[in-house]
Amino acid sequence: MEADQPASDLVESVGPIQLLCLGFDGNLFRGEILPELERLKQEGIVRIIDLLFVRKDSLGNVMVTTGTDLDWEEAVTLGSYLGALTGLAEGGPAAMERGAIAGAAELADGHFFDDGDVFKVTQALPDDMSAALVIIEHLWSKPLLDAVDRAGGVELSNVWLRPENVFSAARLRDTPQRHSELGES
């Protein structure tokens, strides 16, 4: 990246990024999940930014597998872009360049997850259990978000809900604070 070229110029747009953490008793991470992720990738619905799979057997032996869809250039570009955004959020425009450099370095090996993350997962994972951590970019939503940007819209909220939580999350609760905001007693 040239010194006078901001990271945001190198990334057209980035879809929402989700960190999904899954646990499985024993080795029940069967052959269904990776093929489904592959199907979603092939259809342009998601991109795997990073994947960490840790399996601890009944004797405490650990197996670690990682994966990513990013090649080196994509990883460094995305890291630079996300680092610049982080710098902006934490320290204003003056911190964007430092953030871009730090973000590019963070992703230079193609992975967000590092040895420290592997250690933490391994320590937290009971024997005879597996865990998968995956950072997914939701490509399907990029055209919608781009349209919102072109219309001058801003995101006011973004919450992922499990189906069983939709009604409880969507209901307006009658709370004392809500009543006082409305001037009711």
C-alpha cells in the first residue's frame, strides 16, 4: 500500500462480520458443517475470514486445525482496512494510519486467531470436547448495505436473533422508564 493511499481505497466494501463459536461433545463436528460452509462460499453468500477448530480428546490430547479464504494480499488489505477503522474509532483520523499498519501486520499470516487464542480455547475446553471459532463475512448483505450508504442511511441497530428469541426481543416492554419517557404515570 502506498503511504498516501488510505486502506479504505483498497477495499470496495465489507459485509457484516460475525464471530461464531460452536461447541461439540466428543468429536461430533461431523462432516456436515464444512461442506455447508463450502456451499455458502461457492454461492457467494459468505467468506471465511478465519476458522479455528480445536479438538481435545478424552485424554486431554489436542488437535488444532485452521483455515481461511483469504490469500496473502486479501488478508493484508482487509487487515489494513479494519485496522484503519479501528484506529479511527479509538483515536480519530490521526490514528488511522497506525491502525492500518497494525491491522495489516495482524493479518499478514492470514489469520486473526493466533497461538494465544489456541491456548485460551485449549485451556477452557473440557476433555472430550471440540470447539470451532469462525469469523464469517456475510457477502450477501453487501449490496443492501451499499444501497443504504448511497441513500444516506445509517445503521441504528443490528442484532442477530435466534428464532426462539424473536418475540421476546421484538416486544416493547412496559417498564417504569418507558412510562416516564412517554409522560405517563
